[in-house]
Amino acid sequence: MAKISSFFIFVAFAMVIVANASTTSIGTEGICIGDMFALIPKCIMYVIGPPGSKVKPSQECCDVWLKVDIPCLCSKVNDDVEATIDMEKVVYIADYCKRPLTPGSKCGTYTVPTAGL
């Protein structure tokens, strides 16, 4: 049952990202759509769910995280995406996988906090 639920969340999340990308100027930013399709199946289960409950990501998630264009992906995050994923969990994954987001940078409307806050 959990695999089916994760699959539907993946499909819905992918559709939101692709729809958002198609309404913006694609240019070189469109290249990261492939990154999104690589990242979601490996990491989606670590960024959804109740706020505050963080789960260590798998090595597969970290392996993909280390390869994708995170600034490009963050440029695709809109209100629908932010309603689906917990941005604090995204920051947690970034830190855990040893590729942290830059403090003060934006991922959608979310501002990455400075360390120690």
C-alpha cells in the first residue's frame, strides 16, 4: 500500500514540476527536469509526511542528491510543491547527504536558514 501511495505522490509531484516548467521560459533551466525525475523516486519518501519527523535518507537518495542541479530544481518549486513537501526535510537531506543548501538561498519561497538556528 505504501508503494502505491508513494507512486501517486511521485506522479502528482512530477506533474506539478513539469507544469510549472512549461509555463516558464525553459531555456537551460529545462535541463533539470531530468534531475527531478531521477531525484523524486529515490527521495520523495523523506520529504513528505508530518512536519518535524525527519528520517535519514537512503544511500540511493544521497547518491542522486549529489548529482542533480539543486539550484535549478529549487527554481521549479512553487506553492503546490511547497504544499506537498516539507522544505525543512529537504534541508535535512541536503545536510545529511553532505551537499547542504546555501544558507540564505531560496528554494521556491522557502529561505534556507543559517546554521545554528
